[in-house]
Amino acid sequence: MSIDDFGGGPSAAAGVLVVTTNDVPGRRVTEVIGEVFGLTVRSRNLGSQIGSGIKSMFGGELRGLTKTLAESRAQAVERLMEQARARGANAVLAMRYEVSTADFGTEVCAYGTAVRLADADS
């Protein structure tokens, strides 16, 4: 496994800028479109649950679960970006994650404010 398996946000080529800040230096918000979110729910895999249970008794990182959570976050952000694009936004400001767990699995939600930014030279 490489570091790319565990993190990083969408690439610049994605067409929608996603930032955790409330603004983008050098860019002006011309329109606030509104809240957008991306959601994914992953069920728990019995094999990984058993393996994680054993691993947790001895300590150490649960790499399989870490990778699954990273993939879930990436999927949630991709869905957030799809919703933003569909509503005419070219950026999402103040993006955050919310994660919750239940007996059936894990829910990951990425949410933020869809906006239209002026070009850098405007």
C-alpha cells in the first residue's frame, strides 16, 4: 500500500475546487448556490471485522479499515463535487466530513457551500 491509498483530496483537474476554508485567496465569490453534500454508507465486512477484532487485541493500525475509510471519504467528496457541478458551481467552500457508525456500517458525509467563483484575473 502507498500513501495515495490513504489520503488526498480531488485533483485540480476535477473541475470543482473543494476547500476547507471560507474563501479562496485571490478569488471573489460571485454567487452562493447553497449547501451540497455527498453521502456514502459502507456495510461492515465480516472478514475484516474478525481480523480487526484480533488485531485490536494486540494493538497497531487497522490498515484495511483505514483504507476503507479513505475510500469512503473520496467517494463522498466525488458525490459532493457531482452535486456542485450539477447546480452550476465551480467551487465548494468550507467542506467538512461527518462520520457516524451504526450496527449496519459506517456513514460518511462530505458537505459544504457550493459557490461560483470569479476567474483569478477578474
